[in-house]
Amino acid sequence: MKLILLLISLTTYSQNKFELSEQAKKEFLDLNFFENGRGMTVSPNLSRYVNIFKKSNKKLSKLDKFIFKKRLQETYGFNVLEDRVAGLFNEKYKGMDVGVLGCVACHGGKAAGKFIAGLGNKTIDVGRIGADAVLVQKIWGTNRTNPDFLKIQKVAMNFAQISADQKITNLSMGLIPDSSIKTFFYKEAKVPYRSRVSRAQVKVPHLWGLKEKRKTGIFWGAESSGENIGWEFGAELFASDSSEHLRAVLPKLTHAVENIIYKFESPAYPFDINELRAKLGKKLFDKSCAKCHGVHQRGEDGYPIYHRPKLIPIEVVKTDEDRLKGWDEYARLVEKSSISDVLKLNHRDKKGYVAPNLWGIWARFPYLHNASVPTLYDLFLEPSKRQKFFDMKNAGEENRFDKKLIGLEYPNKGSRAYEEFVNKAESGARNIYYTKREGHSNKGHYFKFMKNYTQDEIYSIIEYLKSL
Ligand code: HEC
Ligand code: HEC
């Protein structure tokens, strides 16, 4: 009896990092920042009829799932889970039902069929969602007089209209335009933004290791300072269009970052790893890649030790630069804004991208900040030889995972599917990622030493990367 008690107390006290991480991920799934009518909302009461907003823990019916799969997963790119659509909520406010978006709509993603909170959503298409929301909400909002309704309706329309703005929004599934966040500051300063901000489309970054990452800076370019918590609210800020909203939820945001996100651990590779080969790969990695990405070490408990990443100038990494355009003008507006005390910036002579820690990299495809390289193998090829288009639809499902090249599978050159892709890609299909589109270039991150790798060496490094 005593022994059993001892065992029970040991297991409760010695919660390991994995359990803490799982708990934090659960909490993250339930998190949204709707507050006093403000937030990433849709028109009031629409959520009553659109049965996708989480109302209870009831499992979804078969019919629900079928509808969800077609529209929500394949067209809008949400993650449809057993009991909910990740990141969609239904909140009560002044007798109304308000559909709300939470962080995990973007900051949860699937890889090889597994849903991982803290992984970026690979497929969400905010431009497409916004366009449909504008249409539906316009009809829904006609002839309304209730001031509470109108208040939220206005915010919901702003959110949808900016997301849908053809001039600045994303051109493919799975990319989020940073331009949307910028609109908040342009509007506040009364400076027109449509011809001045680039789309700046990026993949949603993974969130494990954030505590160390923020020491270099927040976001892919680390221009935003991680000195205090605030920039994590970027997406909410433009949506709710209120700096007071940010101030009101700052304690909750701080909790979300420090007590939830900081606990996230990276997902382990779910298939086989050849340990011997991975060892060889580690040697090669430490020799050539670690000077930018750092040496990846585990603590005595077996968990990753995250390290502060380096910022690599754009002249060195030479990847797509659309994300970095117009920063100086934007920075001036941020510093003149009503929340410049919370949203601080890093001023550096050189712009560039962070060379991220590579823990859980197997799940983070397509690779680079603009998601332009479908597999780890392609990243070792000269840019002109990398795959130029790939299908993002259902990119996180198991049948889309390429276990050899590690990442998103794509059709072989010369196959029928390949020819079909060419046509779709050129006609602008949103589910096809095409590297010729604005901000989609797959250039860069090809260094001299990579030219000399044999196939064997490439596969050894990939084997090592799987183990991270
Ligand atoms: C519409 C999608 C979307 C939503 C919703 C969203 N984010 Fe993000 N988030 C992004 C994108 C895209 C980036 C990267 C932007 C960049 O680097 O240019 C990002 C970056 C971040 C980063 C910085 C990570 C790094 O590596 O520097 C944090 C932290 C973060 N988000 C937290 C949150 C939190 C907390 C919420 C909820 C309040 C949230 N996000 C809601 C899309 C979203
Ligand atoms: C000169 C510095 C440098 C070297 C050397 C380097 N990298 Fe990188 N790496 C970067 C930077 C910077 C990025 C981010 C670039 C971007 O997103 O546009 C990056 C991105 C990546 C990514 C994609 C990360 C993601 O989240 O999508 C992978 C994978 C990667 N590197 C692997 C490697 C490997 C493997 C090597 C060695 C063979 C290597 N890198 C060598 C700087 C470097």
C-alpha cells in the first residue's frame, strides 16, 4: 500500500517536460482573446447557424465532418479535429453568439496526419476565408439597428475586408500576409497602405523554443523586440482594430506566452530513424550548418536545449526578400503609434532572417520563411533544380508526407499529375504553391559547401535532421 502511494506521488510530482508540454498544448487549444466585444470575430449570431464554432465537447457527427472536410479543411485550410475545428470558438456577449478565432487557428498544424499545437498551420487561406466572410457578413448585416450588433459587425467587416484585400493578401494557401498586421499602424497614422506595403507572405512559425528565440527578436526577421510581451498580439491587433484591446488583455497574453507557449516541446519524428546514419549526418551538420544554426544538444533529461538563434543578413542567405520590404517606413509608424511603449523594435544595420533552431524540423515543411521548398531534400539542391510547384491541399495528412525526401510529396516530372499542376499553377489556383508568384521565390539558402555533398551525405544529414 505504502509503495503504491509512493509511486503515485512520484508520478504526480515528477511531471516531465513532455507532460507539461501536452498540458500546455491543451490549454492553448482552448485559448482566445475575445474581450468586451473585441477580438478576431465574425458577425454576431452567424455562429449559431454555421455549426463549426465550438459549442460543447460533443464529438462532431459524421455529416458535420463531411461538410467540414470539404469546405473547412480543403478550401479554408482549418484543422478539423475529433471534437472541434481548431481555433474556432463561440462566445456569449450581450445576449449574442459571437464566432471568434483563437491563436491555434494559425498556430496549430498537422504533419504526417498528426495535429500538433504550436506547429504553424500549413494550409490556412486567410485571403479566401476573408473574401467569403465579406460576402456572407454583408448580407447578414443589412438593416440591423441594434448598437451592440453593429459594434461587432463593424470589427468583423474590417477583419474580413483586410484579409480579403486583393492588393495585399496572400496568393496561396498556407501563407499569411504580414501586410494585414501593418494596416493597423498605417490606419492609425492615416497613411494609405495599399500601394505601400508588400504582401510579405510567410509561413506560420513553430512556437517551441520561443523563450530563447525572443532574445534575438520576434518574427522571421526578428525586427520586433522580444524584450517585452506584446508583438504576440499582432494578428489580433489588426483584426480588433483597437490598441485598448491589447492593453486590456496584456496579463492574459503574458500568461499565454510564459505559462503556455514556453512549455511547448518539439514533436518527435513518428517513423523509423537509422541511428548510425544520423550520427554521420550530425558530424556533417556540426561542421557546416552549425555555424548558423548552432549545435543542437539535449539535456540530461533527454529534452532539447534551445539556444538563442542568429540573424543572418539577407545578402548571405539570399532567400526571398519580399518579407523585408518597406520595413523602415513601417517602423517609423510603429514608433509613433499609441502602443509604441509595448511594441518595441530592434534596430539593426542589416536586415535578414533568423537561422532557426531545427528541433522538430521534420514537421515544419514546406521549408523556409515563405514555405517555398517542399522537402528537406530539395533544400540541398541548387534553387533552379528545386520543385517549383506543389499541392498544399491537405498538406498535413499522412498520405501527403514523403518519408524519403522528408516533407510534402509532389508528382514526378513527366507524369500526368505534373502536367496538370503546371496548368493549375499558371492559372493561379490557390491550393498550388508556385514559386514564380510574388514573394514565393525558392531562391537562396544554397551555400558553396553544399555543391560537394554526395547523395549519401545529403541523406545522412536528413537522417540527422529527423532525429531533432
Ligand atoms: C492569422 C494567423 C495568426 C493568428 C490568429 C495568430 N498568429 Fe501568431 N503569427 C502568425 C504569423 C504569420 C507569424 C509570423 C510573422 C512573421 O514572422 O513575419 C506569427 C508569429 C507569432 C510569434 C512569433 C514567433 C517567432 O518565431 O518569432 C508568436 C509568439 C505568436 N505569433 C503568437 C501568437 C499568439 C499568442 C496568438 C493569439 C493571440 C497568435 N500568434 C495569433 C500568424 C498568426
Ligand atoms: C549562412 C548561414 C546558414 C547556413 C550555413 C545554413 N543555414 Fe539553414 N538557414 C539559415 C537561415 C537564415 C534560414 C532561414 C531562411 C529563410 O527562412 O528565408 C535557414 C533555414 C533553414 C531551414 C528551414 C527552416 C524552416 O523552419 O523552414 C532548414 C531545414 C535549414 N536551414 C537547414 C540547414 C542545413 C541542413 C544546413 C547545412 C547543410 C544549413 N541549413 C546551413 C542559415 C543558414
